[in-house]
Amino acid sequence: MTMDDVLRQLRATQLVDHDLLTPAERADVQQTLGQLAQRGLRAYVVLLPQSAELQTWRQLWTQLGLREPQALLFLYNGRRWEARGWGLAADVIAASLTHTEPTLRQNQGAGLRTALTLLAAQAAPQPRRIPARQGTTTLWPWAGGGALVLLIGAAGWFLYRRQRLQQQQVQVLLARCADAEAAFTEVMLVDAPLHDTQVRDWQLQAMTHKQYLETLMASVQQGQRRADDPVLLGEVQQLTHQFATIHAAILRQQKERLSC
């Protein structure tokens, strides 16, 4: 994989994958990228060999002609990941990726989708340009200038507070989703014989709940629901309880069989 190869692919698609993802994971990430693009947030994801050094590939930002805040470049080599863009500060990106690492360790596709969703939720809206007004006296530029400074300062403070609040709200939601993902993983990692239809039925039930969890996250990503929606948070918490209940039932069944 050369730089020219990646550049050529990125001009045709937003995801370049060096065989790190399964076909299903790749399709899920591409779906997420498409949904974000519909919101005006275009991301380019490059999945590199583990031997690749990420700093070498940072030049893709310049070579693709990407600009803040419309675009984001996301690099991952199976060991480390980093991103730039969407008007996000470096510390915000680093904190978001660190928060998502547990999900990435469980499933690379889910980790990438969660990271992109979290970064997109924290992308600050851009202030509208304020057209300059022409004064009719020599006093207007001073008054207009002073008022403009105050207006821009207030708008900047408002956007900063809004972005910080959004970050906190999304962090709460992602923490609950991480708990649900962990509970789901415990169910699916249960070692049971293939002929044990009861356990398989429980795991299928857990997979149905997992699909609903992904639907809830997609609704936030697409702007249909807010991250601080108490009903949404309650639904995610309920899914965690359902996963835990299924896991407890499986363990109880296995214990009873061992005692027989």
C-alpha cells in the first residue's frame, strides 16, 4: 500500500481498509460514514498495516486538500489511532479515542463506529458570518465595532459552553453504552455445546437486544434524538439489565447441570 494508492482510493471512497475489518464491519463503518456525510460531516478513514507509522500518513490531510471544520482524517493501524478535523481540539480528540478503546478491543468495527459517532457529536457548529454594516456617521464604526466585538465574544462563549455540555452529555451516554456492550459480550462469550439450544436461544435474544442498542445509537448520530434524552438513557440502561439477566440465566443453567 503506497501513498499514491491510498490517495487514489480516497478520491473514490471515504474508507480505505488494509484487511483489518471483516466484510460486515466494513459495511457498518461505511454506513456510518454515509450517515455523517448527510449531516455535512465528511470523514476519511484509512486503516493501515500494523507495521505502518501513523505520522508518515498525516500528510494525507494536505495532499487531499482537506480543510477544517468540514473534514476529518482518521488513521488506524491496528495498534494506534489518531484523527484530525471537524474543528475539534487535539485534547478533545485524544480523550474521545481513549474513551472508545475498550469497545475497539472487543470489536474493531464497533470501535471505529463509536469513535466516529463520539467525535461527530462533539463537532462544534460554525458561527454564521456577520455582514458588516455601513455607518452614516463617523460614530457608527466605533459603536458598530464595539457591539460586534461583544456579539462575537458572546457567541464564542455560547458555542464553547454548548460544545462542553454536548461533550459531557455524550460521555454519559457512551459510558452507559459501554456497560451494555460489556454485558452483551459476557453473554456471547459463554462456552456452551453446539447442541445446547437453550443457550443459543438466549444468545440470539441478546443479539436482538444488541441490534436495538445500535438503533438507539444511530438515532443520536443522525440527530433524531438527543444524547441527554432521559428516555434514551433509560432504554440503554434497561438493555444492560436484560443482558445481565440473560447471562445470569445461562450461568444458573450451567451450574444446575454440573450439580446433577
